[in-house]
Amino acid sequence: MDIQYAILGILSWQSLSGYDIKKVISDSDVFYWSGNNNQIYNNLIALHKNGLVTQEIIYQESLPAKKIYSITETGQQALRNWLLSNPDLPEIHNDFLIQLSWADLLSADEIDDLLARYEEEIGVQLKMKQIQNVRQVAPSRTARERYLWRMIAENMSAAYQRELEWVRQVREGLRQEKFIEERNEDGNGNNN
Amino acid sequence: MDIQYAILGILSWQSLSGYDIKKVISDSDVFYWSGNNNQIYNNLIALHKNGLVTQEIIYQESLPAKKIYSITETGQQALRNWLLSNPDLPEIHNDFLIQLSWADLLSADEIDDLLARYEEEIGVQLKMKQIQNVRQVAPSRTARERYLWRMIAENMSAAYQRELEWVRQVREGLRQEKFIEERNEDGNGNNN
DNA sequence: CTTGTCATGTAAGAGGTTACATGATTCG
DNA sequence: CGAATCATGTAACCTCTTACATGACAAG
């Protein structure tokens, strides 16, 4: 998708400077971009050129001037149209699964160690998400909006929760050698 | 991560041409790249230059010549080192959650329609994954390897399954106006 | 005395995507 | 007769990332 819609969305919540938009994006997991300057500032310029946002320069003493961006009527309409457009499927890039694909090259202990490290990392991440969910800054204009943001946060916690359960299940299955039962005649000779 | 490890992994399973590696990657959800020519062929050249794979040219009558790549000892060692390296967290890019972030701009019916379309798409995808899991081509050199690949496939099915449950829960919550209970005094006036 | 914050911007590059080109063959 | 398969390769482009640059001020 286009990061411009994410920026438009944020500006539909609050008028902000590029610097502040960058912070919102960097701190968020939903807005999954790194929030680097290049992208934010260039896209703000593009949005401005197309009349989707307006720019107000605020001069400050002893601090650099800042440009506060606000969404326009056109911008709001563009955002609305995008909100109504067909949802895309989530894109999941799980490098660990690729690692696991070839993990049969490793010993039983090495695989379990790898899985243990993954479990640990997922566990840490899950705890961080749960803390973050409590103290996050979120738009809270209506009860419905609060509900939506709560469900979005829960979505991500639940994803890690499920991943944790899965990795535990995989380890358990390996420990109990669940895979032995379905032996076949093939042996392990291969024509490599 | 580096797609080169994915390619090395595939070659540790079978010696293949670039064309066939492309097919493996395109058809797979675990190997999440599009599998475009540029990437595959250039990376094979790089792997070859670094001595991680060897190349054997097969001339065919009435079909274009093909280059069969095989993994070398060095390549196998590089793959093994990567397999033992620290797992990365999954990267989830769920554009729908961004859409939902600003969905409070929509009417109740519009939000439900959006969620319904998402539910539909996830449902379709889930069914496709489940069919794919049965008829997929996978390395099957040991019982353990079959187990790992089964668990990887299950991981992805379960991710969609959970997403489906989540979206149904969100819709149900909106229908029952679960968000009303926690009204606050803020009203909906904001300083935009 | 260095590091971090505020605030904008530029530069360079990695990584990935779609599209095009070739040319024989096979399938509907 | 047009489209897909086999098989490799090139070109153009877009997105996103890290790193650098400025300069004043505050905090440890």
C-alpha cells in the first residue's frame, strides 16, 4: 500500500509536523515502516503538491522552524475512498520458517536450541506488546474509535500469542518424536 | 534476510535450474518473494562467483539450454551457519489494520461491510492454504523433515485461522456495541 | 563534555517489482 | 491461431533503509 494513506490518516487525527509524524510511525507496530526522514518528508511534499494537505510554518525562538501539516477536504475525501477500498491480505515475512525449512540439516539439540531462541524472542516481544497496549497514545475521539484501536492492538498481541503456542507445540512434538510414527520406506538416500 | 539463503536451502534439497528455483519460490508462501527473474538469476550468479554453488550447462534439443545449479561444500557450510544464527522476528505488514485505524470516519454499515470483505478474503485464503498443504511438493528425506514442513504449513494456516476468528470477534463486538459501555466525558470535539 | 532532542533536509544504495526480449514447441 | 511452457536474460523503476548534514539547546 501507499504510506501516503497512513500519513493522511494520522493527519486526520491531528495536525502534525513531519518530525512528529515520523515519531508516530516509528513508535507504532501497525504503521510498520521505519519512519525514516526521506520517506516522510518527500511524501508530505507530494501530498502538499496534490492539495491533500496544507502546510503552516511555525517559527520558534531558539528552536528550528517547523511545518505543521493539516489535511484538506480533498485529502479527507481521498482518505475516505481508500478506507472504503478492498482490503489487502496481510503480508507475513517469517524468516524463521525458512530457517526451519532446512533445519533437518541440524542435530536434534541444535534444532531445539534454535526453537528455544525463537520462543524466547517471541515471548519478549509479546510482553512488550502487552505493555505497549496499555500506555500507547491513540486517537480517542469516540468510544467506537477506542474500541477499534483496542482490537487492533489485540490482533497483534494475539498473533504473537499464537506464534508462541505454535513454537511450543513444535518443540513438544520433536521431544516426543511425534514424527517417528509415520515412517516411510524411502530411507534417507537422495540424489543430490 | 538474504534470499541467497533461501536459494541455498532449495539447492540443498535438489539441484535445480534458475527457472525451477523461480517456480519453487513463486509457488511457496514460506519463501515469500515474488520469484522474479532478476533476483533469482542475479543471485545465482553471485552465489556461483562466491563458490557456494556450481553450474552445469545442459544442452537440449528443441528446448533452450539450462543451467543446473548444485550446492558446494562451502555452500552447505554457509547454509548451516545461517541455520544456527539467531532467528529474526516475523515481519507482519497488515494494511487492513491501518485501514481499520481510521475506520471511525465511516458509518457503522460501511465498517461492517469492510470487515465482511476482509473476512471473506481471509476465509478464501485459509481454504487455499489448507488445500495447498495437502498437495504441496516438499522435501521428504526423513520423517523429521516431513514433520517440520507439516508444522510450517500449519503455522500459516493457523495464522489465517486466528485472523478469521479475530475479524469475526470485531464484527460481533461492533454489532453488540460493546464499545458503548466504556463511554467517557470527552465527547467528540477535537482541536483539529 | 558528550549525548539527546528538536526539526528539516539530502545522498547513496539495497532490495524488490513489473515488463520486455528471444525462440522453439505444445496445447486447446 | 493464439496462448502457455521452457529457459535465460535485461531494463526501468519504485520503495524503503541507513547514514550524513546543520545548529541551537538541555541534561547527565
